[in-house]
Amino acid sequence: MTHRTLLNPLLTAYLRSGVIEPDPLLTELRHKAAEAEGEIIQISPEQGAFLAALVRICKARRIVEIGTHWGYSALWLASAAGHGAIVDTVEVDITRAQQAEMAFNSHPFGTEIRLHKGTARAVLPTLQHRYYDLVFIDGEKKEYLEYLNLCTNLLTKGGVLIADNTLHKGRVATPALYKPSTGVIVEFNRCLLESRNWFTSVVPIGDGMTVAVRIT
Ligand SMILES: C[S@@+](CC[C@H](N)C(=O)[O-])C[C@H]1O[C@@H](n2cnc3c(N)ncnc32)[C@H](O)[C@@H]1O
């Protein structure tokens, strides 16, 4: 099983060969989740390293994640943010949330993660406004525009929003291959790219990651 990527196999192998996961627990979790689910749903190791670099660049200490899955990306975020940071992560699927809970309980940075079981729609409005340094969106693709609305007010000025799968396996550039969720992703990217309130870059890593800085 390999992670989705838009790059050719040689470049992908090169990128992955240099990634060191923060510890063996993450490697084990990545393999266990992929095996149990029968497909790879979580971010790739090189995306984890990219997220960790962004966390460190903006010195993020308060982080929100939509879409915990088994907790792989949350653990990358928490490990990069360090002890005393907070990662609020939201997962709607109870079985996955239980797996994430087990992973957090056995990881040294799991104590910095608060797992919210429920929908992003229900949980995000309960979080503190203008409090978070970084938001990572990786939930249901059809809901990305709704997440954008719900997350904008959570971020401080200068806060960073990152969203995964924003090139949608290349579909965003191929209208004939559009799925209903592709239209939402295209609109999500457009809103951020055209807004004066954000400075945005769409990065071709993994399945595409949009990185936007809130400038107002
Ligand atoms: C791509 S996976 C997340 C992978 C995870 N971020 C990682 O890289 O380790 C998306 C997750 O979002 C969850 N999800 C879907 N819709 C959701 C919603 N409305 N609210 C919260 N979680 C949701 C799914 O159950 C799934 O586990």
C-alpha cells in the first residue's frame, strides 16, 4: 500500500527516504491503521514532516485538527509543538476515535492532545475564538467550505490554516474527472487564494496541501 501523491515514483522515494518519524510509535501506528482500514487514509510521513516544520516555523502552541482518524497527524503536530502545547482534534467516527485514544495514551506527547468525539460542526463552535495558532483541516472533503467558515474565527491574526487533499488526485485541474467534493475543494482554494484576508499557497505535496496565513 502506498500513499497518494502527485509526484513521480522516483521523486516520491527520494522525499520519503529522508523522513524520520518522531518515534517508532508513529511508524507502528501508520502501518496498523493502514492494515486495519485496508487503505491509507492518514497523511504520508513527508506530509507529517511538512506539518511539523510549519508548526515549528510559526511556533504554534495551540492547534486544532479536523479529522483525527487513528491519531497519526495529531501526534506529528503535538510532537512538533512540544510539551505544554494543546492539540484539539475532532473525530466523528467512534471506532477511529477509540484507536486514537489508545495511541495518545501510549505516546509521550499524547497528553497534549484533547480528543473531541463528534462532528466538526458541533465541536468547533465550542472552542475558544481567536485562540489558535494553527488549524489542520483533514475531515470530509464535501464539508471543506463549512470548515473554513467554522475555523476562520478560531485563528489569531497571523495564524496558519492548512488543508489536506486540496489537489484531489489532480481532479481540480480536470473538470471531466470532477466528483461533487472536487467542486467544493476548488471553491475552498479559490476563496482562500482570492481573499485579501489570507495569504495562500497550494503546495503539491501528497495529495496537495493548501497553506494559508490569516493576515487580518
Ligand atoms: C483523512 S482522515 C484523517 C486522517 C488524519 N488527519 C491523519 O492524517 O492521521 C479523515 C477523518 O475525518 C473524519 N471525519 C469525517 N467527517 C467528519 C466530521 N464532520 N467531523 C469530524 N471528523 C470527520 C473521518 O471519520 C476520518 O477519520
